[in-house]
Amino acid sequence: MNLFPSIATICSVLCCALALPLFGQSDTKGQKAPELKYALRVDFKENVYASYVMDEKTTVNRMYRDSIGKQYQRKVQYHFTQSPESPKSDGLPLITNIDSMKYAFMDGPTQLLYDSQNPKAATVNTEFPDAISNMALLNHQFVLVYSPQTEVVKVRGVDQPGDIDWLRDYIIKEGKDALDTAQRFTWLNALKDEQAAWIGDVSKELISGKMVISPDSVWKRSIRLRLDGIDFIDTVEVRVSAYSKGEYVLEAVSKALTPVTLDDARFFGVPAPVPIQSGSGQGVITMEMNSSGWVKKVTLKYNAKVTSQYKREQFTQDIATETTWTLLGRYKWN
């Protein structure tokens, strides 16, 4: 009879011992090991450029009181670059430029296309209101100014001809004679801070500065979204849904999306801007980032409903939007 344990038995005992959890366990002196904490932050490094692609797909179903419906779909893709400057008195500036875009609008059998890399092949008139709403910022630089809580507190130009401020001034001054009221509204609405932040604010304000949290923490953040050209607000509940080797996945749940009713909105096929009467919505935002503070991918899925009226025609609009922001690369400049 063999009184000595086999090598396999010894290995099995050792493996079981090494597999015991370490965090929160008492050591030989009766002291507990430090609790596991997550360190979250969005980091903008000077002289480091980030390149992103944003893909947006929106499907709209509009219904009038007489049960006549209208459906359309839009796909937009933006390639944009961002570079931070040194913090200023009003916050941290992030210079953003939309370098190229692709646009497709489908209304029944009609399909309108635009590609900034191949403008001669376009099938859409650049005066088409929906196209203006989505391409007005193309190659017009803007700056997202961030607070220490990683919130966009201001959008401004870069003090150069052709930037967002220059274009805004041009539309206001020169557009008085060249554009009618509806056209001026379309342009200025497409150049609002909300549109610039919708495209360029990749982190979506989900993280408040530098956060050190427990793995089971849930926190609330106010967010702003622009769906089908309509501005919405909500307070989302955010948590870390997964973590592995310095890679985080955050999930933000939106249950009470509300449209901003202070400003009018422009609806496709409606001749003039009209006020939003009411609305609601819900959705989920998923954000992948690393411990260095780089946002690698954001996926947003939302459904919203708004009610409005043009003259005596009241209508309800169902909006389904799925949008992703993907980091393509980072480049250091000396």
C-alpha cells in the first residue's frame, strides 16, 4: 500500500488553494485585503489625435390622425478627428473636425445618396433640408469645451475662417436675403451646439471626472441626445457591466427620455418648423473603454415617440435610432 500521495493529488490540492478569492479575505493577522475598486476617467492627452467613425441608422414611422402614415429611413456615417488643447479658464478644449461623410435617405422607392469623397456621384440635392441637417458641419471645425466633470459646457469655433462660428455668422447675415425662414431655421438648427455635441462627444457624459467606485456601484448622469434632429434629455443609471484586464464595459439605461419643447423642430415633409407637444422614449448606451481613459466604442439604441402639429394636422412620430462610435486610431504629434 502506497502511503505517499501522488503528484496529481498534490497538484489538485495546490490548485484548489490558489483558486480561493483574495479580495475581502482575512490574512494571517486577521486583516482584510483591500476591496476591489474601479478607476474610471475619460482622458484627453495633449498632442494625441484620435480618429473616430460614427455610424447612425434611423427609421421613422409617422402617423396622422386620419391614419395616413409616412415612413422613411436615414443612414449617416461620419469620419472625424479630435485633438485636445491645454486646459483654458473655461474648460478643456477638444478640437473636432468632420473629415468626411456618407449619407443615404430612403423614402419609399426613392433613395438619395451623398458621399463627400465622391460628390459627383451624388443623387441628392444639397438644398434638400434633411441633407442640410446632417451635413452642415462637414469640414467646419468646432471645439467641444469640457468641464472637470467631463460635461460639454460650450461649443465654439477655432478662430479661423470656415469654422462653426464663421458659418453661423454667414447664415445669419448673408442668409437674410438668400434664404427663406424655413431654410434659415434648417441651417441654424444643424449648427446648434447640440448637433456638434451629438456627433463629437463620444463619452456621452457618462463619467463624472475621475471616479473610483466599487464594482457594484450604480450612478446617475444627465445626458443629451439628438434623435432625428430632435433634442432629448434624460437621467440615466450607469454601471460597469463587465471588466477584464483593464478593459471596461459601461451600461447606461434610459427610462424617461423627454424631448426639449422650448425650440421648434423641422420634420421631413412638413413645410415649416413646428413645436413639439409631447414625447417619451427609452434606450440603452453601451460604452467600451480602457483604464487609460480612451473610449474605444459606444453603441446607442433608442426608441422615442413625439407628438406635434402643423396647422390643424396633428401627427405622432416613432423614431428608432441605432448609433455607434468606434475608435479607429490614435496618433501622436510632437
